[in-house]
Amino acid sequence: MKHRTGSDRNTTRGWARQTQMVRAGSMRSDFDEMSEALFLTSGFAYETAEEAEARFDGRAEGFTYSRQTNPTVAMFEERMAVLEGTDVGRATGTGMAAMTASLLAGLKAGDHVVGARALFGSCRWLLDELLPRYGIETTLVDGRDLAAWKSAVQPNTKVFFLESPANPTLEIIDLRAVADIAHNSGARLVVDNVFATPVLQRPIEQGADIVCYSATKHIDGQGRCLGGIVLCDKKFDEDFLYPYYRHTGCAMSPFNAWVMLKGLETMGLRVHAMCDGAETVAEAMADRIEDVRHPSLSSFAQRELALSQMDRGGTMVVCELPGGRDQAFRFLNALEIVDISNNLGDSRSIATHPWSTTHKALGEAQRLELGITPGLLRLSIGLEDPRDLVADISAALGAAGL
Ligand SMILES: *Cc1c(COP(=O)(O)O)cnc(C)c1O
């Protein structure tokens, strides 16, 4: 591989973020291709037995097996690490593989994790079911309550885990304050930054130690491939993450990494256009119904905190229809443009009813405790013309009797 400017961190770290999203991490092969090459290969060959030995020892640079690293995947990892401001990125097959790796890699039986209770459904399952099964204690707190984080700390607390804004209620957690509490307790702060995207929020600058993404969402951004990534410092990678990653086999496919690289080139433009749409839709909906949530709205309870740690309010709009599940279903069934689906961050707008789909596994009491009511709807605003989205959503609200 020719190491042009894209793989020289002294250069790429100095670039503006938009330039990093287009070029950081790029490497060229001897064919001088413009677009990143797709190395769809499971393994690599060596000229000599000595070279094989040297690469396995780490004395010689080069690739050995795509479960560990692959040139296309390495370009995606490097682009994300530069963008996020970490030493290392490890790309995984899905977002959940990234979340699981960020937790399991560095924990053992007898450790303790404090998590915000408002988490993506599968992240909640990790904390509620999987970790306790292996002797790792977990405590869930209201992430907005700083005193609750403090009082949940135990001598064996190793990790704080949270997501902000939270899925699907858009609760905002004060990243800087929670990072300080974690560090005073000797714990690492892991942030699931999917809702905010790397474009709008930089948790590492606010004190987080590890940032995870589902690349399936805004990074691909066009609803094609699953993927995830864990971003961390060199020490956590060497001590915990890389051994876990290479031996448990959670690697990303080179094909998916190639799609993600192409996605990153347009992510900044897409996310800002989606924010424009989300702001327009939220304002239009707020004229019709009482409970509409988007951090750009003056009625948003945590507006000041949200906009102090995010550049903009994000691509998701949440609302609660007063008529509960029946009204929510009538609204969904009347949509003509916006699709009923459960993905998010796609260029196509998507409406989700968390009560009956993404968060159903939580049980009724837990859903209500999180503010996930039968009337709650989550809208992921895509790249359609916002005027068409407002017309579609307004008509559907009318059809639902609002
Ligand atoms: C989608 C999502 C995940 C899981 O990602 P997958 O790619 O679907 O495995 C984790 N956290 C949040 C906040 C998500 O939205």
C-alpha cells in the first residue's frame, strides 16, 4: 500500500472534520486507484516463511488474516479514529457487536457497571441479562440525575455506560459531569453516540474514554449494511479490546467497510440536511400536537444542555399522541411517504412505534418507567424535501383525528 497523506496522522489530525470524513485513512495500492479499494480477501500471503514469522511477531508491518485486520477495514477504522480523536478504532459486524465488545472486553466476574436506564433495547439486555449471567453486577440509574450516578458507585465499579440523546425518548445526559464522576470513581465512561452522530457530538472532548457506534445508522446512512465500531485509546486496545476482538471474531466485512467509507464521505452533508428537515418537521408538528420533542424547539426541556454538547438537535423527532396506541397506529397507517420501519439515520424517513416493536421486550412497567408510552412515536428524518414530509405527516395527523 502506498501511504499517501490520508494515512499520515500528523496531516489528517490538522484537517477540518469535513475533509477528514472524505479523506482521512485513505491508502492507495500500486494501481493508484482514486476510490478506496475493496480487499475482499480472508487471508494474506507471505514471500517467505521468515516474513510470515515476522508479521506474526509484529516485527514486520502487514496483514495476516481479515478476522484481525484488513486493508479496507483498516481505512474505515483509521478514518473514524481521526474523526473521533482516538488512537484506535476496531470495526465490528454490527453496532451491537461494538457495544458488547466495549463492555465484555474489559470486564470480568466481580466487576460492576453503572448504566443509564434509557438505553437502546439490546444494550439494556446486555446490562440486564448478559453481564449478570457472567458475574458482572449492573446498576441502572436515571442518567439525568447526577446524584444517582454518584450513589450507584461501588468499590468494584469499572464502567459507566450511557447514550445521549437516548433512544427513543431523547433524554439528554450531561457528558462532562458524568465523565468526571466516572473518573473520580476510577471507572471508564463508554458512550453509545449513535443518535448524536460523529458530526454533531464529540464525547471524547467531553471526557468519555470509549465511544461506540452502530455504523448501520448515519455512517452508512442509506439503509444498506450493518456495522459498528469501538473507538478508544491505545492502552485499552492493547490490554483489552484487540485480544477480545481478534479471538472472538466480531470483525466487519471488508465489503461493509467499503460501503461505510463511501458513507462517511457524505455523512456531514447528510446529517446537516436531515437536521434541517427534523427542525422543520418538529416545528410543524408542534403547531398541531402538544408533546413534540426535538432539541431545537424552545419547548424542549433539556434544550440548553443538549445544545451545549451537540452542534445541533439531531435527526430524530419524537412525539406522543394523546390517543395512545390506536391513534399512533392510525397515524402510521396513514403515512404515504414516511415508511413504518425500525431503522434510523437512513436517507428515507422512518416512523417507529417503540412500544410495540423496538422496546417491546422490556415489559410494560419498564417501558412506562422509561417514558415509552403506547402513544410515543419516533421519527427518523431523512433526505426527502422537508415540505413533502410536513405534508405527509400533517395529513397522517389529520387521519388520526388530530
Ligand atoms: C441501532 C442501535 C444500536 C445497535 O446497532 P446495530 O447495528 O443494529 O447492531 C445500538 N445503539 C443504538 C442507540 C442504536 O440506535
